[in-house]
Amino acid sequence: MGTTVFERRRPPASVIDHSLADTRHSVFWRDDLPDDLKPTRPRLAGTKVADLVVVGGGYCGLWTALLAKERNPGARVVLVEAKRIGWAASGRNGGFCEASLTHGHENGEARWPKEMPLLHRLGLENLDAIEASEPKFGMDFEFERTGQLTPAIEEHQLDWLHEWAAEAAAAGDDVVYLDQAAVQASVSSPTYLGAVWEKRTNAMVHPARLAAELARVAEERGVEIFEGSPAKRLDTPGSTGAVSVVTDGGRVDAKHAALATNVYPSLLKRNRLMTVPVYDYVLMTEPLSAEQLASIGWKHRQGIGDMANQFHYYRLSKDNRILFGGYDAIYNYGRRVREEYENRPESWQKLASHFFTTFPQLEGLRFSHRWAGAIDTCTQFTAFFGTARDERVAYAAGFTGLGVGSTRFAAEVMLDLLERRDNERTSLEMVRKRPLPFPPEPAAALGINATRWSLDRADHNRGRRNLLLKTLDALGLGFDS
């Protein structure tokens, strides 16, 4: 087995220790919110009556509530959130808002090849709608349509880039191939051997501002939002044609329910094995000085994600900090979501090492924040959808780390399903068919961790996939990021 660039060019331990010495264990995006976007909302008490009850105050639930009011301004919409708006994945992610609805073109081609032209168009339309929502609703979530840069950091990845660029050119996509000199002129890293720049299919957003602004605009249109109100039970009395969401302090009786609970256990038994929580770790630097930023370049401010199976993603914030995350994707036995899993010093040490391998000219820079969060992963690596309880309940989950953009699409799908619309969204095979569930423990932990080990070995072996990965590919369970 070979070594990766991050092993060949490891920075001194003193550089890593210095960078992490005063790091705050807190989510930068939430710390960066102004007070007027962090209002105190009440807990649900007593009984509320609604046309639609939404469970979950992340992007998916918030888009569902807002778009429901757009479709029918007179509808009574209530949203219940277990903690705070945008508290979980919607406030912790990297802010990559992608057009892809299928977790990348290759994943979509492997699963729904006949539908990919339609999925590609719907994804771009969805991203355009998110961009338009800032002026339409008077929101500010720092949307930047920068595109995404994907660098090759190992020799064998250059062939992948050439294939990608050729396919994109044939399809007429706005994709640019950058050779080593060109990519170094764009973003200066000694690890970059070449790159592809997708110029229109990705945007950068401020994650917590997006959630907070969606909540603000939804409330302005009459949506009632209750925080600190975890849903405990979903009742659907057969004779009433209604659905009730029960919390510790109250109940919402509604005609329909939309479940947007992401990584947390579903209120529907049928979905309990459909997702697993995988923990992702992130660092945020202090703001770069003008000199430090000039040493990198990065004038186009693209989001960046490398080509490894265990990949890194990174981007610039509005005040020129660098968010650097990914690589370690940790599954903990038992499918549980626990605060203790968010503290993993070895992951931050590894990220800091990889950061200074990528940008050695920034040695001496410190990280201001470190945090982690759970990603809802399913076996098709992109969202699945469905209805339950005589089509009174709709659900979407399994975004696998690519939900910033696709949650808006998921909201439209859930509303379409509840309204029993037959259209190009609801006719998609991706919407109509459920993926395979994960097995129960201990098989889940054994399988997931064996797959993770195999992906790491592939990164050390010029991308070559072992028998386990080839078998998963053949079964439609494989993933190549």
C-alpha cells in the first residue's frame, strides 16, 4: 500500500499544537448570528389545530413550512423543534449549497441513469430558486454562486479529472479543466496537481443564517414555531382522517404531517433502520490577514472538495476565515446521536495536520472554533421519500451530508405527496422507491466500519476498490465520493 500526500507531507507537531491551543469547542456559524436572528420561541403547550404540522426545525422542515404557506397563504402551519431552530446539521455544516440532488453525478448515474437529465435540470432549478429567495423574501444568508473546485492531489486522480471534464464538455456544462499551473494560479497549494471547476452548480451560504432567515420569513407569513418541544409520538386515529403530533407539553392536531427529523429517530417505525448517524468534524480558522489571503489567492472563493474517498471540504467565510472539515466520518455502535460523540480530539488533530499540508504558507495561523455533528446517511447516499398513514404523513431523510440545497427540493416533494400531485417530481424513481435499510446491530457497525476501512485502503492504492467495495457496487450499495 502507498502513502497519501497527507502522510508524505505531514507538518511538525508544534505547528498543529499551536494552531489548536486556544480553539473554542463551539459552532462558529451559530456564534456568528446576530441577536435579532436568535429570538426566544415558546415551548408547545396545550393543543393546537393546524392544516399541516411539521416536525423538525432544520432546513427541510423550514422550507416545508414556508413553501406550504406560499402554496396556500391561508393554511394553518405549525412547526415543532426539539431544541432550537438550526441547532443540528442545518447550523453545523460547511455551507456548500449544491445543485446535485443525487450526491454527485456518478452516484445518480449508477442508480437512476435514465432520469439523470431530468434530475440534473431539477437540481439546477432548485439551486436557482434558493438564490432567488434572498431578494424575493428579503433574506440575507450570504449566498455566493462561486461553483466548486475539485483538485487532484494524487497522480491517479488526474485521469478522473480528464474524464470528468470531457463528459461535462459533451453535455454542455459550465465546467473548466485547470492544469497544474492554472490551478496553482487560482488557489495556491503544493498538493494540487490539476482541478476541475464546476462554475454554476454550487454556492456558498452561511448555514445558521439560512436556517434563521427561513424561520423569520416563515413566521412573518403566519407559521407558528415552537422550540424545546421534542415530538414523542405520532397518532393517526383511523376514524378522524387527522394526524396528531404529541410532545411533552402539548399536541398538534392537523390534516397532514411532514416529518423532517433528519438524523434523529423517525416517528415512523418503518424508517427506524433506514438511516445511521455518521459524525463529521470541522475546524474554523481565525480571519486571514490580507497577506495570508494573498499567499493563497482563492480570488473566486469557490468551495473546494478533494477527490479522495475520505475527502476534505473547505471554503472561505465572509470575513475570510477558512472552514476545513471532513475526512473522518465516524460511526458509533448503536445508531445513537449523543453529545459526547462531538468531542474527538484525534479528528481535529488530523484535520489540522491536513490543513497545513494543504496550505503550508499559513503555518502560525490558529483555529478559533472546532465542532462536530451527525449526518443522516442512507444506503443510496441521497434523500429518500415516502408517505404513511393513508398518505396523511410525508417524510424525507437520508441526505448524507448534501442537504443544504436538496432539502428545499425535498420540501416540494413532501408537499406534492401530501397534495397527491402527479408531476415530474413525484414520478421520479428516486421518489417512488425506497432504498434498502441498514441491518440491525452488530451487523450495521461491522459493515459500516469495514466499508470505511476499505475506502481508506482504496485511497492508499491509487483508488483501486477491494472485493467488499466491488460487491457493494454490484448490489447498488457502493459509494465513491
